[in-house]
Amino acid sequence: MRILITNDDGINAPGLQVLEEIATELAGPTGEVWVVAPAFEQSGVAHCISYTHPMMVSQMDERRFATEGSPADCVLVGLHDVMKDARPDLVLSGVNRGNNSAENALYSGTLGGAMEAALQGLPAMALSQYYGPGNVSAADPFEAARVHGAATVRAVLDAGLENGSDYQLFYNINFPPETAANVRGTRAVPQGIRRGTSFSVEPHLSPSGRRFMWIRGGDQRAPVGADTDAGVNLDGYISVTPMRADLTAHDALAALQDGLKGTIA
């Protein structure tokens, strides 16, 4: 198996090393693991691409490249330049430092990389490691992902889900804030939402008197549905959420069509 991996924490991030281990196990002794990752951290860029300016690509080692771009850029570079003569069988993005459950998924560069791979017609998964009291002070905060990552990805692949849409499926996988031994299992669940909290800004004045804003994240332990990604993560389970890039609210189409009757055709 040929696997392309990327992330949004940067090519030197510890989570990327974990993903390399996972990908190497999945690829097997006759497979290949290719790395195309951002030269610098790209957290929070979602599915951004460098459409209006070029980016430099540097080869760091055999099958290892750094780009001055987003995770989605990295996937494009991987597919259409670095691996153009033999496309990968699978694209993995992560392992993110921190969860991409619930509304975090919408901001995530980690998911942006997987989404771009799906738009390019390839199987893709985003992997993230939740941080919390159960693992934040552990010797290896990524232990749950490191130990259970390959088996989780393999199980999703073995499920062999039919796509059934022009927008190909990709998967959002979040490992709970626990050590590997305390992971209770794996659950297929929908994306949740943390109620009563959201991203915001915090103003600061520089020594010169100029006003700057820091983006602040919401409370990661805010109330969330029990049978959603963040809910099962906080209960010790690995969450797997199938996703598509189709943003249409299909459940609202019929009512909207009725509401538009009588308007100008």
C-alpha cells in the first residue's frame, strides 16, 4: 500500500511522527509512506488553499517534503507533483495535537487535508488526539492514537462502505483523552456541538499601543450530546465520523422550495 500523510501542526510535530508509525504499519514491508507536510504550523486553516500566491516545496529526505502551504495544499502537491506518477492508495492527516470533534472539525486544517484527498477521489482519514486530564500529563499524550491508530484505520477500510455520492466519503477519527489501556472501544457517531461555548477573541495592547486580537477556543468539556463524537471521546471511546464535503442542508430543501413558490422564476 502506498500512503500519503500530512498534518496541520507542521512537519516537525510529534503527532506526525505518530502518524508515520501508523502508516508504516498499515503499508507493510512492501509498501511506501510519503510525507508532504506544512513547513510551519497551519492549525485552524480548515480547507484553505494557496490560490493567490505560489508556495515553496523543499525535499527534506527520501519521500519527505515540506511546503509553505496548508494541509490541503500539501495533498495537492503530493498528488499532482511529488506522487504524480503513482498516486497513493490512502491519504492520512494528523495526528493532530488536540481534538477535532464537534465544531472544531469545521476549523481544522487536519480535516482540510483529508477533505481535499476525498475531493480528489481518494480514501482519506483525519486523526486527532484529544487532550484532557487522562493523558495531558502522561509521558506520551499520543499513546491512545499510537497504540490504536493502525487498527482503527484498518477497521474503517475493512468496512468497505460504498460511497454513493459524487462527494466521496472521508473520516474524522478522534482518540479519547486517555492512556491506551483506558480506551473503552470504538464508536461510529455523528459530529456533535458543544453547547454554550464557541471560539472568540481576546484583545491585547502591544508596548507601542497597537491593539491586537488573539483567537480563543471554547471550553472543550462543555455539554455535548452523549452519542456524538465529543461525547463518546469524553467517555473514553474512539470516535469515527463519516463526512462529505457536500454542505447542502438536504433536510431543509423541501421546506425552502415550498417557501419559494410564487417568487420570480
